[in-house]
Amino acid sequence: MQDERARPDAAPEETVGAQAERTFISRMREIRKEQDISQAALARRLIDHGVELDASAITRIERGARVIRFGEAVAIAAALGTTLLEMSRFSSIEEQIEEAERDLAEAKAAHATTSYELKQAVDRLEHLRSLLAEIANAPEPPIVKEPSAAERATGFPDRIYEDG
């Protein structure tokens, strides 16, 4: 029987470096949000620490789509008012649970808002459909004949109509 670790298609275990980078990114996002700092504001703060990153680069870092250079990591920690050590320390299970609970609370709040907005849209659509149905079922208005010049001048009809 072949050892699973020798298979080329087996998923590699996460390296300590990759885990530390993921932790750093998670802490970066968490601290930035706690301090209510936008990605653009963080980019402006980084300039004071000698690093030029725009908001889109910070977005890519937070998504894990861009590697963080060591100097950038030090500057990001300083711009957020913390240390590189604090940014890269591994979270305890309790901290991970707290973070998951915060994320869940945010998701529930977003869901409640979206559900309310959806209900309002459905109610408005139903109201518009009922108005359309009323219009479709309304009787045809009577056809009104334009008066002739003589009728306009005298105020009396030129002829008498049998049907009405």
C-alpha cells in the first residue's frame, strides 16, 4: 500500500509560514474593522510608515490574493497601532469562537436587513399587480362624440341619436 503523503495529488499540509500569514491577514482585517479604518485610510496611514500600497492592494492582501512582504507587514502592524508579534500570534480556540460569533451576528444582521428589504419589494410588487388588474378589469369608458361647429355655436345637438 502506497503512503498517502507520497501521492502528488494529495493536499499538502499547511506550512507554518502559510498559517502565520493567514493569521496575520485575519488579525489585520479584524483590527482594521475594530478601529473602523477603511482600506483606503489604512493605505494613507502606510505612507507615514514608508510603504505605498493602494486600497486595492490591501483588498488583495485581505483576500489572500497578494503576498505580504515583511516590511509591509511591519508597517501594517505599526499603522494599526500594534506589533508584528501581536498580528501574527495564533488565536486560541476561544478567540476563534468569539470571532465566529461576531461574524455570525454580522451575517444575521445583514440577513435581517435583506429580508426586510425583500418583503418591502414583494409587497410593492403585489400592490402594483393589483393596480394593474384593476385597470385591466375596468369597463371601457363611453365614446364621446366631438360636437360639430353648429352644436358648439348653439349648444344644441344637430341631430338626435337613437342609441343614446
